[in-house]
Amino acid sequence: MPRKIRVLVGKPGLDGHDRGAKVVAAALRDAGMEVIYTGLHQSPEQIVEAAVQEDVDVVALSILSGAHMTLFPEVMELMKMRGVGDRLLTGGGIIPPEDMQTLSGMGVGRLFGPGTSTQDIAVYIREWFTATHGPADVASAAAPAPARDALPAAAPRSREAAPSRRVAEPAGAPKPASRSHAKPARRAKVAKKAKPGKRATPVKRAKSTKRSKPAKGAKPAPRGTRSQPRSGRRKKARR
């Protein structure tokens, strides 16, 4: 019976950047594989122990700290000691080409650098598993979710089939007056209320230009004189 390929994605050492590892894990999951992600700051012993407990087929390491020449050989040695040395050890990170050749000579699988397509990683793992266990044991990728059945369209309403809501009127009954001749009711004018917080501005009265007439019997004042002295005029002091 075909089964899914089990892959363990690990981040050994002090490397704290796991965005690429999560992208690869999601891509392998979408390709139909079962992925186990260990998380950040894992030691080689913890990664190998998780690989044994989960019974994985592939161990993929993501190393961006530059310690690939130390971590890959250590993990591979621990896998041989725990009896899982026949599993695939692969990975990626910032690894120079000459270091890739050296690790490949030690028994490490293919390594991938920055900018590699995630499809290439999935194809490589699937080809290795097929060559090791046979094509009959590989499960196909997850099938897409079936499309939902369309909702049935609503049946059109027929005017003839619909029962009439009008009530039959008795013969000889007076017909009601048509609505077109009825006079609309007048709406009462609503006085506008003043907005709160604002005072009404008083109306300024215009000043009248007409002079007040003198009382009867009073003599008019001679020209050049004033009836009342100016309040602001000061008398000059005599020497």
C-alpha cells in the first residue's frame, strides 16, 4: 500500500532565521509529503532523536550560520549510531560549491543554495525515495478538494399559478373614490429651533439723521456757541 514520504526539517545551531525552512516545509507538505518541523536552536542530538521517534525517511537541515562543515558530519554520525544511517540526509543554506562537494563525498545528499525552487527539492526527495523503496510505495500528491455542488436555481414564479390576493366585492357596492382626486393633507409648518450654544444676534437699529426739535417757547442758541462745554477741554492756567 503506498504511503506518504515523511520528512524532518530541522534548524541546528544558533541560527535564528527559519523563514526559508518554513517555506520549504510548506512546499513539501503541498507536494503530498508528511513534514515534521523541529523549530529553532536544536542540537544535533535533539534532531536525530526526533528523527528516530518519528520514523522519518528524510532529514533536511537548514543552516545559515556557516557551521555546515561541522553540523552535517555530526548529524550523519549520530544517525549511523542510532541505526537510521540509511535515511537521506539533505538540506540547504549558504554553502559554497566546494563545501557541497566535500559533504557529498562524506555521504550527505544533495544540498541546495539560496534561490533554489522548492519544486526541485520535492522532485529530488521523491526520486531518491523511488530509487530506494520502489515506485509502488510512493503515495501521490494530495488530491485537490472536490468542487462544491452548485446550488439549484430558484424556480421562476408563474403569474397564473399564484393565487390572487384580491377579495371579490359584492355586486352593486359603491366604488371607493380614486386616490388621484383626493387632496393631500397639508403639513403643519414646524418652527425651526435655534441651535443650542448660539445666541441670536440683536438687530442693529439705524441711526436717524434728523435733529431733535427745540421745545416750544425756548430761544434758539446763537450761532458759534455750544449749549454744553466739552468734557475733555481743559482750561488754560493763567500766569
